[in-house]
Amino acid sequence: MSDWPRRPRLVVGNWKMNKTPTECAALAAAIRREVGDAPRARVAVCPPFPALTAVRTALDGSPILLGAQNLHPEAAGAFTGEVSGAMLSSCGCVLVLVGHSERRHGMGESDALVARKLRAALRERLSPVVCVGETLDERERDLTREVLTRQIAAAFGGLAREPARQCVIAYEPVWAIGTGRVATRDQAAEAHRVIREALGGSLSGESGGQIPVLYGGSVTPQNIGDLVSAEEVDGVLVGGASLEAASFSRIVAAA
């Protein structure tokens, strides 16, 4: 997804492992109707792999972008059950989630693997949405800055200016994902400032200032207004609330 405007508002729906291809197509069509043809924020949805083609068809001609939830770092090979960036591009995807907390903490993905996936996405002209965030234990031990700085440095260290401009970051406090807990406006703003500082340390020039940083973690229509009122927050990564067209469209409108 080339030539992002400078830090656009972006709302991404992550549907996780929910709904069949037929159900996903119906949800995509409903979101399309609710959001309309000229949303004030850029909007993307990330259905499960089997539904990508059905959702692409449902969104044809719409400004809503198609994304995927994961990819393998290699272009091809004997990797049963995995998908490559080229496969995602051929399905119409323009972005892909990389290093979601459920993969870091549930599937054991390391910082190094996340960095490889970021670069694999860029090879196929996919915009990686790089997810970072601390656990509850890390926050309680005052390690948030250390964790975010480490994750950003591992993912973006050595990345050239132009590829970096195609990336997005999503700050996901692990303790807020699917728990109903949500970071306060001040907590989100402070974490986003840390991420921006870390980007400045990892990237040359002004590249870091051009990368959108989203908030993700139990985002709802009720809390979206407070979250995006922070200047540092450029949009949101939405989980459960993106599985219902009316709630997702309200988040889009507020963002």
C-alpha cells in the first residue's frame, strides 16, 4: 500500500478465528453499507484466511481495504499450514498484521521472527501492521518503556527509509486484549510517545514521524472517542467490536 499520506487516520478490524467465508462476506457487505463510500478514516478488515477471496468480492469497488492476520517469513517451501506474502497479495490483500500479541504470547513468536515477517510483507508490497505491547506483569514492574523500545528496535533496526514509510504500528497492551480492560487516554498517549521515540532511534531522517501508530485493546464505540482524542493516537486496531457492522461503523465514524 504505497504512498501513505502523512500519518493518516486508520481503523483496522481483526476478525481473528471467527466466521465462515459466507458469514465473513455478509459481514463485509454490511460494514460496507454502514461505513459508506467516503469514510473519513481509512478502513481495513482482516478476515481469516479461508474468507479472503469472499471478502474481497464483497468489498469490490469499496474504499475498504483487505488485510490478512499473519504470514510466513519465507516466500515458499515445505511449511505446512502456512501462507506466504505472495499468496496474500494474490487474494487482494494490501496489509497484514505482524506480531500480534496472540501470536507472540500464544504461538511463541520472537522479536526476531516478527522482524523477518515485517520484511517478508514489504517484499510483496504489503503494508505490515506491526503489533507491540507489554504484558500486565511487565507494566506492573514498570517495564513498558523497555519492552516497547526493544520490540521497535528489533523490528525496525536497519530498515531503510522508504520501506519504513509503508509500515503501521499497533500498540496493544497485552493486558487489555479481549479482557474488557482498556488503557486510559493518558496511558495510551504515553505508550505512543515511547514508540515514536523508539522509532526515532531506529530509523534515520523523519521516517519514524510518518508511521501511523494505532491503539488496540478492547476498543469499543464507548471508549473510542476518548482514545483518539490523544494527539499521539492515529487510529485503532479493533477486535471483537469489528465483528458487528453497526459497532464497527460507529468506531470508524468516531475515529
